Amino acid sequence: MIFDKIKAKLEPWSTILEVIAGIISVIGAGYSSYTFLFEHSRNLPKPPSIEVVGQTVLILQAVSVAFLIGTPCWPPPISKDTRFENARIASNQFCWSWLVIWVALFFLYVDLSINWHAIYSDNLNSAWGVSLDFFSLLSTACLFLCYLILAFQTVPPKDNGWHRIIFSVLVAGVAILATEYFGPATEKVLDTLIAFLGGVVIALFAGRLESKLMNSPRWIVIALYSYAVLQMAYTGLHGHSPDDKLTFILVASLALPLKVLLFYEVRRIVRTRGLTYYMLEYGKFVTEAPNSRTSILKELEP
């Protein structure tokens, strides 16, 4: 397959691509932070205008995410033993959803950079506004799918069948986006809802990484919880002044290094077969836990 060939060609460059993405994200965060400090202290050399800084930072974010998309995040070859079949399928479900997250984020940052001048002057076309909400909601929805794969048994499909889950998430997303057509009065509510949902989903996902089956370092989990809090900060960034726009850019640029950290940790888990191990062991737990709980509760009776 062409996709497999592309993955094989990119694999030797994966570490370099991750490092470049991280460096670009830090540069963007530093650039916006410097501009923010200048605007509030005036004791530093003057940077370009807020409008130019915002455009530059958004382009850097799009480039950083593009490097992450080019970094393969797929499990290495897994044994064909039938014991591992469900875990292997669930891992692939996760990785496809994971890829779509970053593709959606890439188009979100490209969309923002293209329309930044209109956003800055509060003259954004409603159709572009819907596209921004769509890509933002799509990335959140796919991260939620990743969480569901980790939290529920999606293979084999029973009550939580994979296609049913995808359909339900898509319907919920369309319903949320449909409120955009009720007029400008709902725009702020919709943006607040999307930001809030994003923060909640990131926190749920970070909670899965905290599992001993994942074995993620505690400091990374804490950093990701702080990312969830930062994501929720978008709910209060709806002002129209240049300072409000700069604050939005600052929060977005500070969130990007945390996004890169999230990508790095998930890729480490996937590439070391930790994801497949998690799926295997968690699947056993989901299957055996109800009977075990009933049995132990009876034994605890005096």
C-alpha cells in the first residue's frame, strides 16, 4: 500500500521531525510571550504589530503540526497470534483517530492564519467562522474517540460498537455546529462550548495516560492536565480589543508545546507496543472484572 510505503520512508526521520516540531512550537510561544510582555511593560525592544505577530505565530503553528503529521505514529509489527487480534485492531482504530486529530489541527491553523486579518478586524465571514469551528470540533471529537477506545471495549463490537460510536460522535458534532445558523447571538456560546468540551476531553484522555498500564511519567500527566486547563481558558477569550487578540494568540502558542508533548508521549507508547499491551490487559479487565467483583464482594461478607 502507498500509505505503508510513506510510513516506511518517514520512519527514519521521525525523531528529527518531532524535534523540529517542538523547536518551532517553542519559538512561537516565545515570540508571542515577548510581544505580550512588551505590550504590558514597554521596557523591551518593540516587536512588530500584534496583527503581524499573530499571523506569524499561526503560520509557525501550522508548520509545527505539519511536521507532526509527517511523524509516523503506528504500532510496530505485532504477532499474528489470535490472542492479540482484538488488541491489534483496537490499536489501529486508535491510531487512525489520532492521525485525524493532527490533520484537523493543521487545517485549523492554516484556516486561522489565512483569516487572521479578518479576525483581527472583527470582519470574519460567517462561512469561514463555521470552518474554524468545524476543524476545532473535529480534532476534539477524534480525541474523544481515542479516549473511548482506551476506556471502553470497542473490539469486538457489542453495545459499544465502533461504527455506532463514530456515528454518535458525528451526530453530536453536527448538532453543535448547527447552532451556528441561529445567528450571531449563539456564536459566543458555541465557541465557549467547543473550548469547554476540548478541555474536558483532554483531561479525560490525560486520565487514561495516568493508568499504570500506560506507565506515563507523572510530570507529563501533570503537564497535560495543565493543557486541559489552558484549553478551557479559550472560553473567556472573546474580546474585540487588540489586547484581547494578543491574549488569544498567547494562549494558543503556549498550548502548542503541550500539544507536541502529548504527541511525543502517545507516540512513545505506540512505538514501544505499550498501546497494544494496554488494549490487551484492559480488555481482560473489562471481561473479567464484573465476575471478580461479585465474587470478592460475597467473600467480604461476614
